[in-house]
Amino acid sequence: MFGTCLIHPSEKTDIPTVTLASVDGLHSCSIFTYGATVISWINNGKEKLFVSTEAYMDGSKAVRGGIPLVFPQFAQPNPAMAQHGFARNQIWEILGSFSESDSISAILRCKTTEETRALWPHDFCLLYQITLSATKLITSFAIYNPNDNDIDFQCLQHTYLRIPHITTVAVSGLQGREFVDKMRAMNKYTEENDTICFREETDRIYVALQQSGDQASAPSVVNLVDAAIGPMMKCTSGVHRMEPQSADVAQLLQTALIDEKNSNFWIEYTGQWLHSPIHEDIDVVVWNPWEAKAKALVDLNDDGYFDFVCIEPGLVSQPTKLAPLSLLLLTQILEVSN
Ligand code: TA6
């Protein structure tokens, strides 16, 4: 057996936390059910994610760090809804966990509430599968559309990667992509460099490479490298879209994903997709707040910007449309390079 799953109270609130841990004690991952926020990923005894020392961990505010989930909006196109939407502020339910020979997974779910409907007048079902293994953390964020009509939304995994120092790391793998630069009036540019270094506030949306025809595009592969350590983390991400193959599958999907609390169907229905090649490329946001913005953020310690870079896979450069009874899966594979 690779690992175990434990549900326990959190440090500063009774809102539960799920902790996946390898039986050898070397690897673990903790998911605060407030926002289904991964707040820790320890690989070979070393923490790989950044959480601010000033982060609110009592369920009163989205966690500053870890992997907050963004849905149904990125930034604040709808000013009546919180920046980055409401998914990271809901308490998610724990559907279950399952163990494979080389990994342990947990599955959480978030469904429509009165509060969300007042903010966004559509039904939805979000599912989140977190898989811990000896070399990887795989986070699969699924959006299911139970409505009779299409829904349009943005979604993203806002991943804060822990680093030795912001001036010694570089991000590679985005050369040739167009990006929207939030620091230059949202103007569009093309990335000329094979590595991106950080010397000022950086806030860019690198846009997914468009599929040509029905040619599936490759997933995004971004590498985080440190001048002293060398390659640190390989971040692979992409999208699967699943339309129900038939009416009875649609009914089964509707019942299982919305009405039942067990995770078995989710595992069976999506299991084959989770391990299949990723079909579609994805946007990647790269962010570091630098000094001034770090000082302005109440839940980020002033020098916290030295210690992280955000590499955030999502569908944010334009709203994504999802047909009725269909499911979109946004998968992030974080693989430790050393
Ligand atoms: O993903 C980058 C970004 O959109 C930045 O513009 C910055 O606002 C960051 O997200 C953090 O947003 P938050 O709402 O968590 O403070």
C-alpha cells in the first residue's frame, strides 16, 4: 500500500482538512476543505508549495498560497462577484479516497448553493481529485454542467510554488506563446525568450496554442529551474472535454456526480481519462507580486515574494463554453525534478 487518507480538524478551525500520506512518511499532501485548497505538498520531506505566514487559515478568506481554485471567473469581470470567483471560498465535501499501488487520492465536490446561485445563476458541480505519489502531485479540477443550457466560465488552478529565491529562478517552456501582460495595459506580446526571469512585478497570461482542426494539441509543459539547484519542477497541464456518449450515460453522470455521495462512479467514469493523454492545451498565468504589491497584500508577509512563483494552468484568456451534461477536466501534473 502506498499511503493513507486522514480527515482531521484544521489548525485554526473545525472546517476539516484531508491529509494524504505515504506509509514511508516521506510524502504527504494536505487539502483544506475550505476552497479544496491544497495547503501543503511534502515530497521526500521537503515542502514544495508556498503558503504565506499571514494567510487566513480560519475559513474567513481565500488562502494566500498552496493551490487555490478559481471558478467561475478569473480576476473580476463581474464586479458583483469576488475576484477569482467563489470556488475557493466554499466548504467542499469529501466524496472519498482511493489507493493504488503507487499513489493515494482524495476526491472532493462542490455544488450549487443559494449563495452561489445569487452570484451566478447556473447549477454546477465541481469535482477535484488530488493524487499523491512518490514523485508527483496530480490535481484534476473538473467542472460538470448539469443544466439544459451551455454555461460560460473561466477556471484555473492558482499554484504557488515554493522557491529558493525569486532572483535565482527561471521559468522555461513558454517561448513562442502569445501572452497578455497585465503590467503593460493588457497588451499582447510574443514570448521571445526560452526562459523567463523575475526582476519586477510579473503578471502574464500565456495563451493556449490553438488546436488546428481536430488535431489534439499537446499539453503545456513548463519547467521551473533554479540557478544553483538546476531543474526543480516540471509542470504539465491541459484539458480533457467529455461529452456524454449517450442519454443513459448522461443520466448516470447526472445522478452519480450530483446526487450520490460515493466516489466510485467518479473514479470509473473519469479514471480512463485521468490516465489518458491530455487532449487540449491550456493558458498558463505566471505571477510574482514583487515588493510593492507584496506590501499591499494584507495576507502576504512583505518579503514573501522572494519565496514563490505562481505557475497557474487555466482557461482564462477567454470564457469557456460547456455543453449540457458535459464535463471539462483541467489537469495539473507537478513532477519533482530533484
Ligand atoms: O493570477 C495572478 C493574479 O490574477 C494577479 O493579478 C493577482 O491578483 C493574483 O492573481 C492574486 O489574486 P488574489 O485575488 O488571490 O489576491
